[in-house]
Amino acid sequence: MNAHLMARSAYSGAAIPTRTGRGTEYEIFARVTRRLRQAQAGEGGFAALVRALHDNRSLWTALAADVAVEANELPKPLRAQIFYLAQFTNEHSRRVMAGDATVDVLIDINTAVMRGLRGEGEGA
């Protein structure tokens, strides 16, 4: 490889935008929500639904753990709301797997969080 090609390949990664924490969180929510929508549409059957629910629960469990830490800088009321939503998501997911509920509300919650991460929430 000549010097020109080596330099070009060494700096090619610089064109990739750096994500912010919010951008990364948004992308994770988008990916999980997309999988919930696909499962809702019947793509992949029950196994895909269970995997999507598991991933969504894992996301919300991580958020609950994060907001439970006293050093978390989010306002306490927001931390409490996120913790409550994590509990709700866990319980509702169980109901979905039992066939007693649909994923609609989980998709709605994730979509609302995504809007907030983009600054499209109330007051924006």
C-alpha cells in the first residue's frame, strides 16, 4: 500500500460523526422499538416477540439501575418516572408474553422517550 492510500484509510474514520450520549440512547431505543414493531406485525413469530421484549426489558432495567444511583444528575421527579416506567415495562411485558396484552403501549412509551431525547417533548 502506498503512502497516499495509507493516509486516506487512516483518516477515513474521521468522517464518521461522533454520537452524543443522547444520540446513542436514541439509537438504542430506535433499534429496540423497531424490533417490537416487527414482532407486533408477526415477523419472526413468538420467538421474535420474546427476543424483542427481552431486549426492551433489558434496556429499561439498565435505565432503572442508572436512575436509582443517587449520583445520577437527572432531576429526582424524572428519575422516579423512569424507574416507574421500567417497572411498568417489566410487568406489561410479562402480560404480553402470556397473551393478555399487546406491545402497543410499550412502543408508545419508547416512542415518547425517543421524542424527548430529540427535544420534541412538551415545552420543546
